[in-house]
Amino acid sequence: MRIAAIGVALVLSLTLAACGGAGPATPSGADAVVEVAATAPSGSLIPQRAAGAPRTLVTGLEVPWGLAFFPDGSALVTERESARLLRVSPEGAVTPVGTVTGVAARGEGGLLGVAVSPAFATDRAVFVYYTSATDNRVVRLRVAADGTIDGAAQQVLVSGIPAASIHNGGGLAFGPDGLLYVATGDAGRGAAAQDLGDLGGKILRITPDGAPAAGNPFGTAVFTYGHRNVQGLAFGPDGRMYATEFGQNRVDEINRITPGANYGWPTVEGIGHRAGLTDPLLTWTTSAASPSGLAYAGGSLWAGALRGQRLWRVPLASGGTGGAEPVGTPQPLFTHEFGRLRAVVATPDGSALWITTSNRDGRGSPTAEDDRILVVRLS
């Protein structure tokens, strides 16, 4: 049963826009509304860690999209347009290690999410999500002993995910259960999100070999449905799962993900209080967010905002049970300091966040340093 939602409006400064596109900054007096479905008493929040000042680790990237850490603390980064795979050391050294063949970059599509196998030490496997000429797909690649990746030697795990110039989804993440979660978009076809026979507008759960995971609610790869465009996936305390979602005209979302739930698109945008549909934990006006990457660390969710050009911190409460579980007051950080923020990933020890900018994606205003990887220490 859903927790009864309690609307709470919080007025915060922001920029003007909708659905992840470009848009000039609004005057400093403009307002955004954040609606929290259930507000957590301060005493119930998980102990919080503060974010330090960002430092630039890497400059000169071309539309970095996904980022995932290897066991040694280096990261594998995807570039959306070039289809390159880059290995980035903790010291900021960048090494091209391969190019994924078959990528057809157009609009919001291209080489998108990436995940490193939890069993990497033995299987040397990495997984990427990309837009081809006909669909979006998830493939498995292998890292050679010298660190290179043959982007042509692909094992296709999932194909037939609808593709378009917009709403391609693209997030990948391994859960605590060792299964791979795949975030898809509706490819501009809203009705597809409610069609359990269509892979668009869903979160999928598969094995590392691409089979539907045992225990999936519909006997297929589909884990949840009714999504418009999900890009960020994160796992918090007790394995709780969360996702960012782009709205249409009014609001963007963070959702608590539970098996078999229907998140309402296109019937509902935002908090709808509709029987049979799961409300988001919180919503922002689209100009404040357009949320892409999502991470959990230090008691909070951290969401990268493209149009909103800021990092959102969302404190979590202990003992969440699903549905509209209580969260603390969202806080915007680094507003307009670095432009559009895309990937947000916690380091393996949880001591820092790596964040990519997305100012060279055709919707930003790049500087000579863009695109960048920023490091934010948590204390």
C-alpha cells in the first residue's frame, strides 16, 4: 500500500527550461518548486556527509555520458558522440582503450551507459548501452590483459529497445543482487511505457548473460514500467533502488523503484495520487533539474542536473519501505558553476563523487576546459 503523500512546496532559485534541452538562465529572482511526497523528520535522517569544493580531474572530453569504476579505482568513461571508451586514473590520466562499433550517434542517442562486472577480477567483463542504426541495445565487452577493449567483439544481451533522437534512456547499474539493471526511454512514444510487450519506458533486470532475471514480476526482462526517460540508477541502504526520470512540461522526478510497479507515464506526470500508480519521492520543475546521473553516498542521493546546472543532494531517511518513503529537504549545490552535469558516480569506498559535465552536447555553453570530470570529496 502506498504511503499517503504529503505535498510540501519548497521555493528555490533556478534556470528556465523543459525536458533536458537548452535554455538561457533566468533572472536570479526566478523560482522553482520542489514537491516532496513525504517529508522525513530531521531525527530520522541517515547520518549525512557534507560535500567539499569540486576540483577538476580531467578536461577536454567530448560529451562524456557514462562512468563506472574498476576495482583498482580507475574509471571507464563513455563518450556519446565518438563512441570511445576511456580509462581515467584517480590521478586524472586519460587513456583511450577502445571504440565501440555499431554506434549511430544522433540527438540524445549514441554510446551511453556503462557498467563494470561485479566479478571483473575473473570475467574481465564490461557492459555498455548504445544506440545503433535500428535500436538501442546492451552488449558485453571484454577487457584484455593489456587494458584494451575490442569494441567490435560484442555479445549482444538485449536488443530491440526503441531508439529515436530523444528519450533513449541509457543507464546501466549492477545491483547488490549481482544483476544488471537497464534504464530505457519511451523514444517519444508515450503509450509504449504502458505496454509490457515493449522495452521502451521500462527498467529491465537481467543476468550478466542477458537472460531475464529469475523472480522478475512479469516473467520477462521488465522490472518496472510507466517511465518516460530514465537515465540515472542508484542503490542506497538495504539495497533500496532509486532512479531519476525526465518529465515533460511540468516536473522531473526521483522514484523509489520496487518490482512490478507502474510509475504512471503517460497517464500521470509527477505526483498524481492515482490508484495503481506509484508516485515519485519528489519532483522538481523541469527548469530546476532535467536529472541524469544518480549516486548514493554519505546518507544522500546525489543527482546531476543538465538544464538545472547544479548537483542536487537529497537526504534519505532510515528504514524506508518503498513507495513515497520520507526524504529530507533537497539542496542544490554548485548552481551554474560548471554548466550541465551528467554522470554522478560514487567512488568504490564512498568517499567522493565523480561528476561529468555535458556542455559539448549541443545544448550547453562550453568553455575551453569542457567537458570535464569533477571530483567532490565527502566529509
